[in-house]
Amino acid sequence: MYKIKAEGKEYYSDTLVYVKKAPNGCYVPCLAEEAEYVVGKVPEDTIFENAEVENFDGGSMASDMQEALNIMGVN
């Protein structure tokens, strides 16, 4: 999973596509190093400009939250 930080908000997506704008104005997939934008499903396809992307394991995050709830006695 990915956490996308853009415009002061955080979004979560299970897929990312790196894109750049072609000379004809269309967005085309590219390597991360060439990317001008990031496209993520959040829940609709959204094009993020100047976004920070963080890769993380969603299963581990859920497990950590469950463990914290168990410690607090919340079932």
C-alpha cells in the first residue's frame, strides 16, 4: 500500500502509476525517475502533483493497531 501526501491531506492507495505529460497533452506511464505526477485510486483515480509517496505494509499497520487496542483492553 501507499500513503500519498498532497495538498495537506493524506490518501491511501493500493496501486500507483507514475506518469508524465506527453507533448500532445495526454498523461503517459513512465518510470518513477521521469514522473511529473502520481496517479492513485483514492477511491477515484486522482492525479497528484508535487506529492510525497510512502510505501508501507498495510497488513502490518492493521496488526499494530489491533495490538495497541488489545493493550488498552478494547475488543
